[in-house]
Amino acid sequence: MKNIESREERKKRFKNLSSEERKILIRKKLKLQGLSEGSGVKEMDQSSYDNEEMIELILLTKCFKKNNFQ
């Protein structure tokens, strides 16, 4: 039976890990999902994104988090 942690417990456990332990955990989760480090958008110049639009989207998502919209 799997131990079910609350969101706060997971955050606390993650923050208590060392940097190296966090890296190992993240790499393990990436591997389970069939991803590898740096496997984001391939062969695409990231500078083509509109920086202003990206900043607006980030600010918008922060509003959702504050209002608990999920």
C-alpha cells in the first residue's frame, strides 16, 4: 500500500532533500515519463518567443495560483 502524502508534506520532504538528492529524484521521474534531460523543444530558437507575451502569461498564472484556480 502506497503512503499518501499531502501536498504540504511532499513540499517539506522535497525541501529537506539535498541538491544532489533532488536531481536524482527529478531525473528518475523524467525517465519514468520517457523523457531525458534537455529534451524540451528541439531544433527551435527559443529567442523567437515574444518575451512580453511570456511575462504576461507568467503573471497571469501567478494570479490563478493566488486565487486557487486549478
